[in-house]
Amino acid sequence: MSDSIDLRCDGCGQIASPEHIDRRLRRLEWATRYRPVHIQTLLLGAVAPVEDSEFLYSPGEEFRGEAALLLRAVGIAAAGKPPEAIQAEFQRAGYFLTYVLECPLDKALNAKADLAKLLAERLPVVASRIRRSLKPKVVTLVTELPESVVEDILALDLGRPVIVDNGKPFALGSASKDGAISKFLERFPGSEPG
């Protein structure tokens, strides 16, 4: 007789299949390769994108969706460059992107999951990682988050400033408008659109 044990992912807290864990480890390896030694700006999103082409650290051929918008927001032109060169430029600029939920929401295994609740549950782990391991100069919220979660993040003692757009994250996700990117660039004057 075998007992079924719900395995929770350390990167997102969701119930995880072996495939979920494999994908988590692969993406962790990709991101670690381009983590700056000294992080100037930690870009903190809500939930990692489902598609690898939207995951900034993916070794794929073309950045799409969120990854393309983030590169544009920080002034890194991607046209005609291999992914490794783009990721290395992002790294040299002192940027690092991570998420409160480091894995996409797995609706098949977590059908009843409340996103706001999952995000709120992960905040103590994320705060600890930011303070103890990542140690950025500033944290910038870059994707839509429920208002209650933004308030919780702003109330955390991260030991460094959290930059937001009038109390909200910079809307750089796939539904973003150019205005959000302009506002982001205003906060980081060294960046120019690519």
C-alpha cells in the first residue's frame, strides 16, 4: 500500500507534481546563471509566467510578453542579439527579476487556490530571501498584485526601499500600456527605451 503525500513546491507553495518540480529547478538554474553579485534593483513580480518565452531567463530565441516588456522598460534593446547577451546586459545593469510565486499557477493541481491567499502566504519567505540572500539596493514591484498583497509588501521590513507607482506596482505585464513603461523609466533615469 502506498501513501499519497502532497508535495509542496519551495518556490511557490503550491501542491506540485514531479513535472512542476522539474520545471522549477530548470528555471531556478536559468535565473541563477544571470543573478548579479550585487543586485541594484530587484524587480518583483507576482507569478512567474507560464510560457518560457515570457520568462526573462529562458535560453529561448526570442523574448515575448512580460520578458519583452521588462527589457524595454529597463532600456535593453533585444533586436539582433542572442538571448545570452541580453541576459548578461540585464545582469551587468544590476537588475534581477524574481516573483512572489516563482512558478506559474498550476490550476490543474490547485484548482481551488486563491491567488491573493497564495501570494500572502509566500510573503514571509520572499521577505526573508530579499533580506538575507538577494540584498538589493531597492525593490520595485513590476506586475499586477492584489491591493491587499501590495499593502502587505509595503508593510514588510525588507531593509530597503520598495518603489511603486502611486501605491501600485508598475503595470509592465502583458496588458501593459506604454504609459506604465514611461513612468518606470522616470524612476530609473539611467534607462532609455531600447
